Amino acid sequence: MSGLSLSLKTLAVVVLAALIQLTGLTGAARALDAAPLVNTGWLHDNLEDEDLLVLDIRSPLAKSGKDDYLKGHIPGAVWSEYPGYWRTSRGDVTGVLPSIEKLEASLSELGVHEDRTVILVPAGTSDLDFGAAARIYWTFKYLGHDKVTILNGGHAAWLAAGHAVETGEIVPEGDMFVAEPRPELLVSTDEVASLVGGNALLLDSRPQTQFNGLEKHDDATRFGHLPGATHFDQAQFYDGAANTLKPLDQLKTLAVEVAASSSDPVIAYCNTGHWAATNWFVLTELLGYENVAVYDDSMVGWSRQSDLPMISAKTATN
């Protein structure tokens, strides 16, 4: 009898597996199991999954925006303005994270909920444009939502692959999003000040000219960089010809050149936390670094506190 019972159990498992395959129940599992960075084939295969939310984030950073979205977008995609409600100003500091309450309200309007996978679709035209997707991705992670991914190559890659688009606007169906913040992913100016001179890697993600203090962001009040900072322009992770991130083996090699190990604490910063998000994304989500945070006040916030030191090639100490 025991042999017969085992055979019946085995048969039941086989039948159940066949039913799942026939009814398409595996589609949701695939959509919910997205890697941090996916290609157009993955999106095409999972586009009909009801638990997938496609966010088209084309913006003026890519010389694009809602007009282009209305003329043609990935079927079912909802347009989400960037920076829009993803960033705000606090006092004289621009581009910082909005309050948790405002983000919860905005994401609820988009239809985000805990079981829904969000795929972010930038224009796919530059590293600056990719940084918008990385910044939104980091925001989701900070809010405790892990079901998020980025379309490598963005909307341009979708078109290049010959996939269909649709016109007009998709109005999102609202839901209830409740954040479970991860404070370890975000650091304040006071926290960064306490780390200067310590063992944390302060990773400056800006162009070399800004790091050297030859140029600055319009909203920064002083030139230069954080004392002891290491420079790594996030654009080095990006393939400008293909308009995608570079292959994983190249990303690993570049990360070693930064002299950061996966156990070192890393604080990624730039001017307002945009470029820093790309360095955070590559190190954390693609290379497995476990102790990386974003300083979103960055140089705009830091420079406005006159008692905080800055190093500049123009003035040695500024």
C-alpha cells in the first residue's frame, strides 16, 4: 500500500505541474522574480502579467516627456514624471527625498502595492537619463519595496527590438502602498560629517571637473568635494554607444578600480543624489555590496553649511 500511496502522490504532483503550466499561473511568479536589471525580452514575455506595472519615466533629462509618451509607449505603461513627485526641495536644498507620507500617497495613486513588480523605463539615451531610473529604483528600495527593476536600454531598446507600442494615456488604477523604510540606505549631512576622516569610502559620483572644484552645480554655494573623498564618475559604468549599462564583468573590474571591497561602508554622493544613485545601484544591486548608502543632500546641501570643510583644486581648501 505504501508503494501505491507514493505513486499516487507522484502522479498528483505531475498533474498539478501540468495544470499550472496550462493555465499560465507561472506568469506572475516570473514577473515577481525580476532581476534588478532586465532586457526587452523579459519585459515582452511578462508584459501581460497583471502584477507588473510599467512606469515610463521619460523626462526633460532625455529631451523627452509626456508628449513623447502619448505618441507611443510600451503597451500598458503608465507615465510618471521625473523628478515630479520623486524629489523635492527642503529649505535651500534641492532634489531631496520627499516625506514618506507624500511618497506613499503618490505611489498609491500609481497603483503600487506590495505584490506588484514595478519596471522603470527611461528613455535610453544617456547616463543622465539612466540615473533617473536608478534614483527612482533607490527610492523604492528605501521605502521597502523590493519588487522593482529597470529596463536596460529603456524605451529606445524596446523600439530597437521591434516590439509594439501604443498611443494615448493609460490612467493608473490606484491601490494602497504602505512604506517600510530602510533608513540605512539614506544618510544625512550630520551623519556624513561624522564619517569624514573615518574608514567609510566617500564616493564622489560627479564629473572630474566638479570633483576638482573647477565647476559646480548651480545650487551649490562652494566648489570642491568632501575631504578624503574618492572620485568615480558614474558615467564610467555606462556604455554611451549602446545606451545600456556595461556588461557585468566590466562593472566588476571598474568597481575594483574604485578600491572598494564589498565589506567597506560606502557613501555615494554627487550634487543632489541623482548620479550617486547609479553608483549605488551598480555596487549594491548588481555587484552585491552590502553597506552602501546615498547622501541625497550631497554637495548642494553640504556646501550651504559654511562650517563644513571642502577640498578644491582651485583653492586647496575652500
